Amino acid sequence: MKAARIIKPKEPLLIESVQTPKPKGSQVLIKVMSTGVCHSDLHLWEGGYTGPAGIIMKVEDRGVKFPLIPGHEVAGIVEGFGEDVEGFGTGERVLVYPWIGEGLCPACRVGEENLCDKPRSLGVYQDGGYAEYVLVPHYKYLVNIEEQSMDDVASLACSGLTSFSAIKNASVKPEEFLVIVGAGGLGLMGVQIAKALTNSTITVVDLDEKRLDHARKLGADYTVNSSSKDPVKEVNDLTDGLGADAVVDFVNASKTVGTDMNLLRKRGRLVLVGLFGGSVELNLALMPLRAFKIIGSYTGKYTDLVELVSLAKKGVIRSVVSRRFKLDEANDALTQLKEGKIIGRAVIAP
Ligand SMILES: [Zn+2]
Ligand SMILES: [Zn+2]
């Protein structure tokens, strides 16, 4: 099969022919129809995340091994399966839950495989969807998608699920004021999910007017362009000087989080989602005095993905897929994402 592989960080992906995996036991082979291009793929390609003082936290130190076929937002068709697979047949349209754990740790035992101590995520720790076929280790990770569009559904597995889980973690009530920071793929999905699940008042902060435009169309009540306006002043004006009940930061960089802390009212929740990275200085006395909560949120669990797919089926949320690339164009897709040229989501259709 044809696959795009990261051979070494920072070097172009190699598009080459590799062995097509053969499913056995509970494994399922999926013919890939659409794979979302995610910022996490960029981090893999670049070899790490930015930590405090600009130090790179290498993915290889966290168990990632190269060469690797990236791609964790995979929608496709069941092509073949092992002898123990039940309830799935060839030709069925499925979305893959990629946040696979080893199954035994405390997180896995309560169904939070995305937070497994020994993660085996597809497209991160094992080969993913930048290929014609992907091997899924167990049929329990598949979600039926019936007639839904492969392109639209693919990004639910990461960007959609991450947004969904983050908004849930913010525990926002209908009468509350929510700030969403960053109107990229995650943020735009977050706006729709927040609108559908919480019915709160939503304000979106971003630097780019086009993205903010999109956010308004998808249901944001207010937007703040932080390149020309001070988000703290704007949010204070909108909340009678009280601040936001919750801030969900889909960027999560030193600069945005520094501001986030000043957006919160007492009992405010700050949910950190993005993987831009960096560090912040905390005003420690304010933490208890204002009873803030800081919550880290990483992807989501399988049952949330099932719920999200059904929300998408009802038309409550829509993915914003703006570009389609061929497998041969994997390097272009990642480069354009890196340069901020993609609005919403790009997909690779092998
Ligand atoms: Zn586990
Ligand atoms: Zn992702």
C-alpha cells in the first residue's frame, strides 16, 4: 500500500510503498477514505512540543518511534478483519477512535483510554491514516457512521472530540459567560458544541478577522480581535466587570494563558487544550482568593466520540473542511497548516 511516513523529524515525509497489514484476531483493516490533518501531526513532524523556557519536549522521549505513518483522524471502509471480530462486515463505513490504551491502567479501566499511562494511540505510537489502509487493533474502537460524509466525520475523532471534551470539562451552565480562545479547527468546533450543549453566552478571541467571522456564523455571540483590542477590557465590559465563568483556551501559549487568568471571575474555570506550549507565572495568592480551577484537557473518551457522531448526524455540529489533499501532497498539507493557511480542517484522501 502507499503511505506517507515520517522517517525523521523535520525531514519531508516519504511517500512510499509499504507492506499492507493483515488483520488477525480482533483486528480490523480499514480502507482509508479521509484522514484529518491535525496540529499534533505537525508536532510529530517537528519532533516535539515547546516546554518552559523554550525547551523542546521530544516526542521520542515520550515513546514515539520513527519511521511512523501519522494520521489519527481516520474515516473509511472495513476491508478485512480477524477471526474474532463480531458485529462488523466488509464495506461498512466507520470512524476510528484513535486514542487507544493498553487497557489495564486506572484510566483505561474507567473508559478513559485517551489518558492511558501507556498510550498506544493510532498515528502517534502506531501507524495511522496517512496511508491507503490502517490496521485498527480491536473492533471496539470503531464507530458506525452510516451515510455521514467521510471528510466531515474524520475530524470528529480528534479535533471534534477534543473540543467536545474540553467544553464538557468547563462545566458551563446556560446563564454563564464562556470565552473561547483561538478560532482554528478546534475553536470553531468548540463554538458549535458550546452552543449546542450549554447555550451559554459565547465570546471568541482570535487575532484573525476571517476566523472570527466564521466563529460568528457558527454561533459566537461576541468576538474580540486581540490584535487591536484588549480581551480583558472587552470581557469586563460585557460582564459588568465580573469576568468570564469559564475560559477554554485552544491555543494554550504563554501569551494567551497569561491573559486568560485575567479574564476569569471568582470560581472561574480555565481549561487548557491547545499544545502551543510555553509557561506562565501564576499569581499564587489569587488562586485561593478567587477560587480558580485550572484544568488540562486531552482528546476524549470513546463514549464521547459516539455521542459526538450522533450530534453531527443530527446536524447540530458541522466540521469545517476547507481543503482536500492527495496522499502525495502530505508535505504540502502539513506545510500549509504550519503556515496558518488552513481555515477549519484539511483532510488527506488517499
Ligand atoms: Zn491504560
Ligand atoms: Zn489531532
